[in-house]
Amino acid sequence: MAANRDDVIRALSRLSQDATLEQIRYEFETIFGILEGGRDFEEGRTHSHEDVMEMARQCLSKRSGRTAPAGT
């Protein structure tokens, strides 16, 4: 956890002295998202591209009232 904290501090310290609160928030949220994604990957909370595409097809077919053929 200390390494993550140090990474965030290091990245934020590269912002200009006159960075706006919005710029700081954007950088923090970007860094946080990357760290969170890395943790999700390490803990197996990910899906393959093929799985995501199948989920999207199923969702779209439900919205249109049709059944999507598997593997398309």
C-alpha cells in the first residue's frame, strides 16, 4: 500500500504549481483507476475480450427483443 501511495504522490507532484483542482482530481482519478484495475487483474476480476463481446451481444439482443446467435 505504501508503494501505491508513493506512486500517487510522485505522479501528482509532477503537476504544475498552478494546477487547478479539476486537473488534480483528473490525475488522481486516472491513477486510482489504473491501480484499481491492476488489483482487479491480480484478483481475477476480469473478463476476456470474447466474453465482453458476448455479453454486449446478449445485452443488445435483449434490448431489441431478438436472440443473438452465439459466436457472432
